[in-house]
Amino acid sequence: MKLYRIEKEFGIDNLKMLEKEEPKPGYQHVLVKMRAASINYRDLLMIRGMYSRNLRLPLIPFSDGAGEVVTIGEGVTRWKPGDRVMSAFFQKWISGPITAAAAKSALGGAIDGVLAQYVALHEEGLVAMPEHLSFEEGATLPCAALAAWHALNTGRFTCGETVLTLGTGGVSVFAVQFGKAAGARLIGTSSSDEKLERVKEMGATEGINYKTEPDWDKKVLELTGGRGVDRVI
């Protein structure tokens, strides 16, 4: 199989395509044929060595991917061959407060990621992919989309709330789409009018260019009749 790996030093020129044998799924692990992977800004920083110099090398980058289960190891009960799945950013953070062990299970950083044709992952480190999504769409969800979902759902997010999204990065873009689906009013900010138009197409009601309106906080108060917003993402 083919994979990409950062070898002895960080830097885009040290990201090499290699040929390796397919991994074997161990106890409670499954072998996933990766069909798509998506790039977060974190991944670029990781490859350049700007995320953390304490990471071990060599390292397969990328945390977000989608594919289908090929084979399962002994003790696996959650999946069967043919299941469409997405990777979970933290392989060992299933629920509750984050732990030291969970923090050391981040794909594409603390451990090898998904930029390979085949990846062996723990059965609890995968999530079922909705049938209506393509592999490319599913591959965008594990990091930024989950962060936006968690931020919105903390504290009983309800229809009718007003949400302010800062910038037009992945988390903000997903927050706009989730908020729109839930019936929220979305106010987006960006330094680009072009990006603001795109965010409006996705569901934002208003857009504020913080370059042309440096007192953007006052504009938010104006748009909300002096009340402000319920959440800031």
C-alpha cells in the first residue's frame, strides 16, 4: 500500500510517499480502506513542525478521513466488513472529561494518522458515516465539525438563539451550517467580503468585515438591538 509520512525532519519536502505492507488489525482493531482524507490547518502546521516539536518522527499525518472496513481483528463487535466509517480525532476519548491517555491518542500527531491507503484503528476510534454523505464529505467532519457541534450544544442550544462566528475557518463554517439547520440567527465575521458572501450562502444572516469595520463589536450590538449574542464561536 501507499502512504505519506514525515521522515527524519519536519517540512513539506520531508513528506514522502512510501510503499509499505498493509497493517494487520490486532485485538479490537479494524482495517479501514481509506477513501478520502481532508486537510485541517493543524495538519499543515504539523508537517511544517510548527505545531509541536515534541512529536515523534516518522509520522503519518492527517486526523480526518473516511473509508470502509475491510477486515476486523479478534474481539471486534461494533463493525463488520463493508461498513462506512469516519475516523475519530481522539482515538481514546469516547466520553466524559479528557484524560492524559486520551490526549495522547490524537491522530496525525500523537499517533500516526490517516494519510495512507489502509489504516488499522481501534473499533472505538471510528464513527459510522451517514449513508447520504460521500466519502469526501464524511472526511471533513471529525475535527472541525465536531468542535463546532460540541460548542453549539454545550448549554442547551435552542432554536432562535443568535450566534456570532469569528472568522471563516472550518469550525466557524460548520457552526454556521449547524446553526442554520437548528433555526439560529447567524452573524459571521471575516476580513474578506468574498468569504462573507460565501458564509451568507451557507446560512449566515449578516456579515461583518472586521477590516473595514474595526469596531465590529459595536456593529454586533447594533444588529442585535443592543442585546448582543447568545454564543460566540
